[in-house]
Amino acid sequence: MTPPPRRRQRPLPFWRRLSSTGWLLLSLVIGLVGGLYYAWVVDPVIFTDASPARFSEQYREEYIILVSQSYAVNENWPLAQQRLAALDDPEIAQTVNSLLETAVRQNRPAPLLEQLAVVARQLGAEGQAVALFAPTLPAPDLQPTPTPAFVTTPTNTPPPAATPTDTAVPTPTGTATRPATATPQPNYRLTEQTRLCDEEEAINRIEVIVLDAFLNDLPGVEIEVSWQNGSDRFFTGFKPENGRGYADFEMSPDVSYTVRLRDGSPEVSGLRIEECASGFNGGWQLTFQNLRDGSPTPAEEGE
């Protein structure tokens, strides 16, 4: 008896021959191709250069500060104007002036205030901060100095006379003494230190008054106040209702402060809130006088 013929088996479909690892790799390839197609064809990323005119308010302020710092180095005003014009701000002078006043209220570093003030002045801005940190100096009055004429005076030559012979006398040699080095004097002196007390309210501030050599108010003077864990700076002249040479600083309880002028003055330490006889807290008032600026010239003394 002959065996029945064997049936020929059909090959398995492609998807049944793949293992789980193969399916995973295939899915990754399909996902990668689909992602590239979407990123390159459907929704491609378009890069554009952002001009300064499209900056946010914060970056516009930083841009103006960078322009002022660059101008302080290269003194190229046409280039600074070109960079500021890129902001497309029709009120750029007022913008720079407002940024300067904000920087003053934030007690930013003095070099930054001077750089912003110079740019604001160049743009034609006017204000108290500009006048303090970038004052317009008067043009010097240059007058030619007359050259004295030399007149030759005839000199009569005396007849030669006999020269007596002198005996040399030994001169004692002294030891050279080095002169003492003078201690440089500060630019300001403390003329008055008084307590601030009030019968109806507490006073928790340090008031500083700065005067020139003729006892006139002196604005724009930088004052440094320091304490155990920090320091701060402020300037005279920003409360003109109290005087152009006036400035103040709010104290905190149980903190001892030291005050000095950055241009050179004695340090006044141990300033703290203390109770007055009225029962309210009291502060301090310090008065400094400039010892160098404002001295009268010889022409003024002659008048």
C-alpha cells in the first residue's frame, strides 16, 4: 500500500515571521520617518533674526545699557545713535532718561549712572539725574599768553683784578634726614552730628547734609552706608524740597550703621535707632563740608 502524498505547506505571512524585537525596531523606524516628515515638510521651523525693535521691555533696557557702556569706551557717538535708532523708539531720549532715574532709585553702580546720563544728555534729555551725573561743563576761556620780549642789556666788563688765595676750610658733613611724609587730608570733614527727635512721631532715618567750602548745598555726592551684613549707596540732591545737598537713609532696628562719603571723609560709626526723651525712636543728622572744591581763585580774592 502506497502512503498518501504529503501536502505542501504554504509559507507563513511576513508579519507572522517577525519576532517582538523586529516589531519594535520597525515601529521605531516608522516613527522616526514620520517625525522627520512632519518637521521638514508639514510644519518646518522658520528662523528669523529679531531686531532690537522687537525686544521685550527688559531686553530693551539691557540693550540701552550696553550701548551706553560701549559709547563710554569708544566715544563713537554716530555709532551709538545708529544702535539706538534700531530700537525704533521716537521718544528714545525720554526712554533713556526714565531708565536713568529708575537706576538711581535702585542704587545701581555710579559708573553705570554716569554712562546712562552721558547718553541721555547727548540725546538732549533734561532732568535732575542728568544734571547730577552728567553736568554740562562750561567751555574754557582760552586766552593766548603774551610772550615776553627779551631785551639785551649791555654789560660793562670790569678790569681783571687780582684774586686772593684762600685757605680751604673743611666743612662738616651732616647726615641727610628724610622729611616726614604728610598724611593726606580727607576731602570732607564732619562739622556736625546731632540726634533727630520728634515729640509726635518716630524718626528712623539717617539724614546727611553735604556743603561746599562756602556752606552751599552740594548735590550729586555719593554716600556709602554699611552694616554688619551689607552696604548701600545713595546720593544727595534727590529730595530738593529738603535742600540740594540733602539725602537720607532708613534704618532698621537693632542694626549699627557706619556712614562715609565715597570721595573721602571721616567714617561715622555706631549710628543706630535710639529712644529719645519723648519716648519715640530717634535718628541722626550728619553734616559734612567740602575742604577742597569751591576755594576762591586769586582773581576772585582780588575783587
